[in-house]
Amino acid sequence: MARILGIGNVVLDTQLFVNTFPIEDSEQRAEKRLFAIGGNVANNLQVLQQLGHDCALCATLATDNAAKRLKNALEARQIDLSHIQRFIQGSTPTSYVQINNQNGSRTIVHFRDLPEVDFDHFAKIEIEAFDWLHFEGRNLEALSGMLNIAKTFLSHQPISIELEKPRDGLESLLTQVNVIFTGFAYAQASGFQTATDLIDHLQSCAPQATIICSWGSEGAWYAAPGAMPCHQATQALPKPVDTLGAGDTFIAATVDALIAQKPLAEAVSAGNQLARRKCQQLGLDNLLDPLVTRKPIANIKHITNSRATVVPAPGLQHKVVLIKHDNEVKAYLNNCPHQDVPLDEAYKIDINPFEMTMKCSVHDAFFRIEDGVCVEGPCWREELTPVDLEIDPETGAIYIAEQ
Ligand code: FRU
């Protein structure tokens, strides 16, 4: 187990799952909406924590609702938030992500109006207490100073950096780091056709560094200091479910293997494997669980129209509420859009058979059973997230539908 400090961004991701990628100036309904922790370094740490490390996040948060949600979600995942810098003005960074159900691709629009971590804040952290520091290659105003003090005060702890997008002055700081993570997007934006061309270039900026360049479904290239680039392929994935955060997972699993002193080729292969595993599931939670074999979540015999049945659903981020409506079983994530809490957090979910609504026990939001729309209460017009089911006609077993 290592203590790892990640310095970068944490953002609230709003993920919309769509069946076809939208055409400009068109309309469509999303199949599902999820809120999740995002931001590269926050994602790295969520995975490293699952891999058994103690992780602390150095990033900025505002004091808005998004910040509250993120704080709760990060604490629930045991990420140490004592090095977060808070700002009273501005809003917590948010990203709006469209995930295409056909191929798991993710298209992201960011909204940012919060300053990033400043040098003075970072300088107060006792960085010697950590075994590994990982930086996002951003925040150029403060990054140079941060890397300087890290290099000055750390004796044996590796410093890694992720280069996701080229930024003015970034490459001149690379002499300060031990490991550089980069990838396809950086190569493309800097005009390199191949991973080996990019590695050659980065070796000239940072001859002391190990360079690891991930290339999506083609795996990754890597080079130890002064060595020629090598390649680790990854197995093709017929139908990715969700690729958001796959690159972040790759970095986390590679860092984990490097901490365990595995040879570089093995570390990169561990990165590839966990990134591939991530693409087979929604979100980053429970990444180390074996892939869920299909098990029924309930049986139709036990579902009525007078009572909401709440059942765990492996692979989903919340439990599922099941209820009969017009001889059909309706299913929604057990998560009130008002405050991101389970509908049965305070009491059971009350059903009104005349209005055909069900009530969130926390703040009395009434949702239409038919389509999950809130018809009265604090999140009026917002919707519960529907869950697609498959029901075995012979046994009545209810399954979460295959993506
Ligand atoms: C994925 C991700 C998302 C976030 C965005 C931030 O790598 O971290 O979670 O929206 O990238 O750049």
C-alpha cells in the first residue's frame, strides 16, 4: 500500500447515454442519466484506492451543490480531501458527457470558471509524507513551482505527470518528472502520427523520464529512459459499454504496478488490462470485481402495483425500484434527482394508487409511476432514471437488460 497524492481537477460529470450520437440542431431523449465524479486525477485516485492505496486529492472545489455531491461521493470512496482548496466564488467544474450506447464513445463539453490550485496552497502540503505524486499536466501558472518544490523536497518518491493536451510551456517542465503518461489525443493535437514519434520527441525534452503512451484499442507504447519504444497490444473489445475514464484507469493500474516494482512491460500490460475491463462496465466503481454473470434481480411473482420493491442491481450505481404498472414492470434507479439520495432513505416509498405516483421519502417528491416524471415536489419535471429490464417469460425472472 502506498500513499499517493494526486494534483489536478475534480469535476461533476453529467453523463447522458444516447442510442445515436446527436446531429447538430436536433432533439432526442437520452436513455439514461448518471452523475459521477470526474476529472482525470480524481478518476486516477478512485481506481488507485480500489487497488489498495491511500489516496489524497489536491484540487479545487466551490461551495455549491455540485461540490457537496462530489465531497460526499469522494468521501464514500475513502479519498482524503484534506488538501482540497475551496473557493467561495465560482462554480465547481462540471462536464457534460454524451456516451453513445452503440460503441461506448464519450464526447465531452466542459464548463470551468473556478481557479485551479494555487502554488501557496500546494506549498503547505507535507509532500514528504507521500510515496508517489501524480500531476495533471495543466494549471501552468502554478505547475512549474509545484514541480520545483516536489523535486527539491522529495528524495526517492517518483513524480508522474499526465500530458493530455498540449499547453504552452508544459514540455519545458518535463525534466522534473520520473514518469510521463500521454496518449493519442496529445499526439494528435501536437501533430504526431504515431506513438513512437511522440515518444521520440518527449525523450528529447525529458531524457530522464519513463514515457508511456496509451493508444486506445491499439494498446500502449512505452520507453524507459534512453531506450527504444516498445509496444504492448490489448485484446480487442467487441462492444465497449462505457469508455469514459478508461485512460485514467490505464494510468492508475500502471502506477499501481510500478509501485509494486513490476517491470515496465508488465506494468503497461496491467494498465491495458484494467482499462479494457473498465470499458466493459458503467463508471469506475467495483472495477476489481469479476465481470458480473447474469443473475436475476427479482421475480415478477413478487412485484405488485401497491408496493415499490427495491433491489440491489450488480453493475449499476444504485439499487433499482421495481413496481407494476398496467401489467408491465417499471424500473427506475433508486436515486431521487432532487438531492441524489435513495427514495427510501427516510422511510419506505409510499404509493398512491389513485394518482399512480410514488413518493420520495426524503422531501416528498411525487413521481409518476408510468414514466418516472416528478409531478409535484422540489424536483418538479425532473425524472427518475429508467432501467431497461428483460423478463424471462417462462420463469418470470427479471434481469437488467444487456447493454
Ligand atoms: C475522463 C474525464 C471525465 C471528465 C473529463 C475531464 O477522463 O476525467 O471524467 O469529464 O475527463 O477532463
